[in-house]
Amino acid sequence: MATETDVLVIGGGPAGITFSRVLKKLRSETSITMLRPEEYSMVYCAIPYAIEGLFEHEKVYKKDSLVTDVGVDLVRTHAVNVDFDNKEVTDSAGTVFRYETLFIATGAVPVRPPIPGADARNVFTIKTQEDMLALIARVEAQAKKAVVIGAGAIGVEQAQAYREKGLETHLVYIATRVLPNMIDEDMATPLHKVLAEKGINLTLGVGVERMETVENQVSRVRLANGDAIDLDPERDFVCLSVGMKPDIALFEHPRLELEHDGIVVDARMRTSLPNVYAAGDNCHFQSAIDGKPIGGKLATNAVPMAKVAARNVAGIADEYPGFFNGAATCTFQYRVGATGFTEELARQRGFQTVSGHGSTTSLFPMMPGATELKVKIVADAQSGRVIGGQVLGETPTADKVDTITLAIQQSLTLKQLAKLSYSAQPWQTFFPARNAIVEACENALGLLTKQA
Ligand SMILES: Cc1cc2nc3c(=O)[nH]c(=O)nc-3n(C[C@H](O)[C@H](O)[C@H](O)COP(=O)(O)OP(=O)(O)OC[C@H]3O[C@@H](n4cnc5c(N)ncnc54)[C@H](O)[C@@H]3O)c2cc1C
């Protein structure tokens, strides 16, 4: 006999949790069942710092009471079959759930590229509790070397963690700069310098050709430029950090629209099947800047998408505008933040760009602890509309990034953002005459004037 539920949620990450909590708040009478196989839902963003040993790794585990306290029935199993026509889902325990509305929040899983040796026992990815515990175990078991493949935010944060734990650390990436989805080459240079200064062996613009193994453990990583990194297969390890792919293999139906990077949803988070919604890392969605598809596998996208889905399921019309992709990361003492398009991406997407830099100090320059801070603003040269921003400094950048995101959201031009009204105080802000966001816009406008 099937278990009946008004809403079945598949997945217990940020999207599943947020959706369930918001829907319960709006409609407490709605019965919600959540299928979530893992022991704990986790704060993934904090995993690199748990590996670095900054706190007990248990602190990344979320409490089930986040959902059970609001009345969600949490079932610790996998969905293994979905019958959209009969509105039924079967889980790994053989239970059949019959739903009125289905919410798919299965997220994404790390990509394991088809490099020979990539399946060896000492080659890890980073996402699950098992991944985190296996990496901590290797580090604690006196690994001497770590090779991180991929230098997006997760790869760089991990490389830093292994280096801080005293390992010889290699960071290898096929792209010619770190964080290519966040920052342009000019903003990446200081990061390359600090990674080298801190003793990380950084190899950019070079792929991994193959990994040689001994008893199914990698003993040598062969790079495409002919170099090799030798490992002790019993102790050392490789971590792949080359991207995420949507976890959607389970969802097949002739009328369910799918793209390579996820389930297609509209602005209300509806899939192409009636009463089936999706949000988070398993979705294909578009940029709010140009309306064209763009990746956006961030918790800061998953959460607002899930809120929109919950409101629509509750009967309150709401729309998600698209991804702006405001994000932040750290590289040793540097804090890095970015939003919208990099100049490189904007050009690839058909914009003629103009950009400007602002460079100032995080506090008034005479204040103890004042450090250099750089802002880059990217705009569409034709309309002057701001379409991207990058911030680099030694103090938190996210507040500046969020200001720029708001400007992008509101379709502000360089001229308008240059008129930003800001506050100033010696301990807290830029020097009054040198707001770096304003300065970057003014410099970009100067370029526009010169071009005209
Ligand atoms: C190391 C790391 C660091 C990160 N740092 C940041 C950061 O600093 N900032 C940021 O914004 N984002 C960060 N992210 C990305 C962020 O964690 C994700 O965007 C976010 O978790 C997506 O949420 P989600 O709910 O869509 O998917 P997930 O969090 O992936 O959750 C998916 C859920 O679905 C479950 N599931 C999958 N298949 C099934 C099935 N068949 N049956 C039942 N359940 C299933 C999974 O077990 C899981 O519970 C980071 C990610 C990682 C891995």
C-alpha cells in the first residue's frame, strides 16, 4: 500500500530544507515527506575549513530538527524510481509514496573526468560526509603530498587547507588563471603570487594526462606538459575539483524537459510536467542579466529558488529573476568576491565591454590594519549598464559584491552607480574621497568618454 503525502520532496540540501520550511510556514496543514539518504545534511561551504582543522568536523552537520520540528516527515532513503504519470515515487526501502506535488531538489554531484586512474582509491572528490571524512583521514594519517586538480573556489580553498596542514600541495588547472568563473586575469595575478608565496605548486594552463597506479592507488600524476608528480600511494592523495553535474539520472519522462546541466524550470520553478517543481543545483536556468542559460550551482541560488517554489506551491505567485551569481571565497589572506559576468564571459556572450578599476584601502589609510582593496566594474559599453563586479582585498568583500549585485539587479548604469551615496568612518570604511566602487565606475566612464 502506498504512503500518501501532499508534497514529496526528494533531497535534503539547502533547496529541500528551505522549500519545506517555507511551505510549512505558509500552509501548515500541507503534509510534506522528505527523502534524504545521508546521515546528515551538511554545510558544504565549510568543508574545506573542517579539513583544515579550524573546528570539529561535526560542526558542518545540520540538525534534522530543521525540518522535523516544522512537521516534515523525514525518511532516510533514496528515491529509486519515479512514476510521474501515476504520481508515485519508490524509495530504496521499497516504500511507494503517492504525492500531489513533487519537489525535486537532488542537487549536483562532483564530476569525475575520464582521466586514466581517476577511479583509483586515493582519488577523492569533495561533497559528501564520506568525502570529507576520507580526506580528513588521509591528512591525519600523515599524508605528505596532495594534488588538487581544478582551481575554482572549492579547489583553491582545499589547496589552502592541505598546505596549512603542512602537506606539499600541488594545484593543477587547465585554465590559465585561478577562479576563472569569478575574476579576470588582471584580478587573479595577486592570487597567483600569494599561492606561490605560501608554497603551493601552482601549474596553470596544463591538464592532467593520466594517473599511474600501484594496487589501484595513484603513484604518479602525469601532466600534459610532460611533468610528473610522484606520490606515496599508501598515504598521499589526489582530489578532483573540476565541477559539478546535476543529479538527475532518475528523472526521465518524454515530456520532462532536461538540459545537460539540469532540469529546465520556468521562473516559478515549475518543470515541464504538471505539479512537478525543482530548484537548486539540479536546475538549468538563465542569467538575469541577458536571459541566456548560465551555470549557477551555488547555495545562494538554491535557497531563493526554493523559496519561490514553495510560495507557488502554496498558491502565492512568485518569480525568480535568474542568476546573478554573487559569490565569495578566500585565498590565504585575500578575500575575493565577484558578481555578474567577468569581462571575459561578457565578451563571450556578445557584449562590448568597458571596465574600470578602483583601488583604495579597506579603512582610512592611516588606521591600523588598513589594507589595499581593489574593485573592478564591468559594464556594457553601448548602454553603460553595469553587468559585473570583482572585489579583492584582505577584508571581507561580500558587502561590496552585494552592493554591485543590487546595482546589476536594478539595471543601473555606470553613471548611476558612480553616484552611489555611501558612508565613511575611519575604522569601518574606505576614505571618503576614495570609495572604490565609485572610483571604478568613474574610471570606466572616463574610458567611455575617451572612446566616444
Ligand atoms: C565543498 C563545497 C563548498 C561550497 N561552498 C559554497 C559557498 O561558499 N557558497 C555557496 O553559495 N555555495 C557553495 N557550495 C555549493 C552549495 O553547497 C550548493 O549550491 C548547494 O548545496 C545546492 O543545494 P541543493 O539543495 O540544490 O543540492 P545539494 O545540497 O546537493 O542537496 C541535494 C540533496 O539531494 C539528495 N539526493 C540526491 N539524489 C537523491 C535521491 N535519488 N533520493 C533522495 N535524495 C537524493 C542528496 O543526498 C542531498 O540531500 C559549495 C559546495 C561544496 C561541495
